[in-house]
Amino acid sequence: MRHLLATRYGRLLTFFLLYVTEGIPQGFASVAIAFQMRKQGLGPAEVGAFVASLYLPWAWKVFAGPVVDLVYSERLGKRRAWIVGCQLMMSLTLLAAWPIDYSTNLHLFSLIIVVHNVFAATQDVAIDALAVTVLPESERGTANGFMFAGAYTGAGIGGAGVLYLTSVIGFSNSFWLVAGSILLVTVFISLRIREPRTAVAVPQAVVLQPIAIREDGRGATIPLEYGRGNDLPEMTAEKLRPADVLPYLGKLFKSMFGNARALAAFFFALLPTGAFAVSLTVSQNLSAEFGLSEATVANITVVSTILSVGGCLSGGFLSDRIGRRKAISLFAILTLIPTLALAWHLNANGWIMPIDTKAASRPVPADGLVTAFIVWGFIYSYVIGLIYGSRTAGFMDVSNPVVAATQFTAYMSLMNLAMAYSSWWQGWAIEHWGYPNMLITDAALGLICLVPLALMAPRKPIPALETTPMQPDVQHPAQPTGSP
């Protein structure tokens, strides 16, 4: 049987499903668990702190990059071994959290979920490194859309799927369901990955020709990795010399901080891209306060997921047509519309401060407020999808191809740090300022990102190099390794 990475559709399916395994536990924790926490009486600040803890390991995943790059087994697969191992540990840590009552032992429960996300973030590093290695440039935009569509699909399964089944299997048993879903991808996808051996840098004063693997029986090939010849000393996956690490780190530092474009990208990644609060801290809190059932929240999550997936795909397409920075700027500004509209509806209906969800007597929201909450939430879901579908391509535009895997991971880590600190301050602000004032502040802070974005001019592209097919009877560094 042909291995999954040998064809275009196999690669797209593989990365889609690998990102599903990232989305499932994220949706489970940030939607299903957060909703149950608020429903059982935990305050917005506690829920916000829990959601913030989900993103912290993702904010520091850049430090996992060198470990994933330098510690590996060619026999097991340089990236595959990390992906499979992390998926196994993700499942085990979810099951370790299963018996803990988060309403009485929130700190221990959060700690285990943080450990779970350490493995999830490390898996993400390995997946992205694999994508950089095997995806030809012509597929990267489409693949990015499929990857984030997979993440949203996984989040829908872990969030809405679990909420649908709560009344049938009980919320406690859903931990087993989520762990089992991850293991299904491990068995049917991750274990079937066969990787090419590749060089991680290029010889001095020599231009590295693109390494290629056979695409099909007609001899079509795909490039794996190339760069300018004088960028770095030779460092192959087979023979990595400790003396080569410092030049690599120097090139990485220069690529990230050596010019105005790089500094702008750094600060852009560190700031929220538009308003964040509607999907980050508001949705689950208000769903519980409004008394919505698990089935209703699940229905809302399904529709929101579909809209976000559509936004991801169309956002990437539009950014290619109208320009990356122009598209991202437009999408960031669009997030302000549903955010400020929801703030107006909450204020007009007197829903200012959070309420006790376990109180015997609690206010009942007006039908118009609940409808506005749902409709503006749907609009926001599509707009935030537009941002996710275009923003990552913007970071690829400014990344140095020679150190792209680590540089790109650094930008993704900073974005997750922005999600973490945003979730923390928003939960605090809800309890101290109320919902409308927090949403207005979130909208104002979301515009700051437009300043560094204006300076993020893309790098001058490296000219394409000619590829030649591998001969089937000749050993080549790009020969796939690992079991079929």
C-alpha cells in the first residue's frame, strides 16, 4: 500500500487528521469542561485562569523545537516517533485527569491538563516540522487551510460532540471518548507515516538542489527542502556537529530580530489580532449564565465550527487575492463589529456583572438577548476563521526559509501566549468591570496589532530551483524510512 505522504491527497488528509488530534482536546477543555465548570459554580476568573492555562504550553513550545530536531530515531521516524509518542501521552494524561473533581481540586486538575497540553504542543511542533519537510510550496496554502479546518473540526468533536453525548454517557465518561478519538488517529494515520530523510541545512558556498521524492508512477516529484548556499554550514540529519548549532542559532536570531520586518512580526504575534473575547472567555460563561442546556450549546458549537472552517478556507483564498496584510487588517477590524454589538445588547438588557449559576433564584435573560448572543457569536466565528486562514500565511511570508521551522514555531508560540494572557485578564475584567466594559476594552486592544502589521513586508522569495526525479534503483537521502 502506498504510504500516506506519497500523494497530494494523502498529504492533505494526513495533516487534516493530525490537526484534528490537536483540536479535539482543545475543544474538550475550552468548551465542554469550561461550560461544566461555570455551570457547577466556578467563577469567570477561575474559568478564565483555567482556559489561560491551556495555552501556556503552546506559548512555550518553541523550546521544544530544538529537542524535536536533535533527538530522534531514523528507524522509528524522525517526526513520526514524536507524533505517536505525544498522542499516546495525550491520551494517558486525559485519563489521569478523569477521576479528579475540578470543583474541589481545580489546581491539580489544571496541572494535569497543562501536562497534557505540553505533549499536545510538542506534537504540534513535530507535525509542523513534518509539513515543512514534505509539503511543496504549491501546496502550503491549501494545506494550511486543511490543517486549521482540521483543528476546528477536532474542536467541534471535543466540544459539541462531548456535550451532545453528556446526557447519554455522562460527562465523566467523555474523557474516555476523547482519549479514544486521539488513539484512532494514532493507529490509522500516525503509525502509517513514512518520512523522507532530509538535510536540515545547506553546505557553505554551495547551492543545495531540492531533494525530491517520487510523487507517482509517471515520475512527478515534490521538493522537500532547499536554501541559499552560504547561509549555514553543513548540518545533515545523519551528521549533526555541536559546532554547527551556534551558527544556526545566530541565523535564527538575525532572522527574527535583525531588521524592522522581523521585529514587526515579533510584536504582531505577541498582540491579539482583533478582538478575542467573544470566543475566548465570553461564550461559555454566558451560555452557563443564560441557562442554556448542553444540547443547545452543542448545536451552537457545531454551527460555529462550520462557520469557522469556512472562514479559514475563504480567508486564505482572499489573502492571496487582495494581499496578505490588507486582508488581515480588514479581518481584524471586522472582529470589532460582533464584539461591540454584543456589548451594546448586554448593556441595553442590564446584563452587566456575572451571576451565581447555582443560585436558587437567578435572573432570566430576555429572548432577544439570547438571540443576539447566538447570532453575533455566529458572525464572530466566521470572522475569526478568516483571521486563522490568513494570519499563519503572513508569518510564512516573513520567515527565513533556512530557519523557517523554528522561526515559524516561535511566532505560533507568541500567538498562543497572547491567547493565554488575554484569557486571564478578560476573566478578571468580567468580575471587576462587567461584560460590556470588558468587551469594549478588548475591541480597543485588538486594534493595536495593525501598527506592527503595517511593517510586515514579505521577504524576497528565493528563486525556484530545478528538481530532478529520483531513480528508483539508486539510494538517496530522501528515501522514505520507517515501516509502511
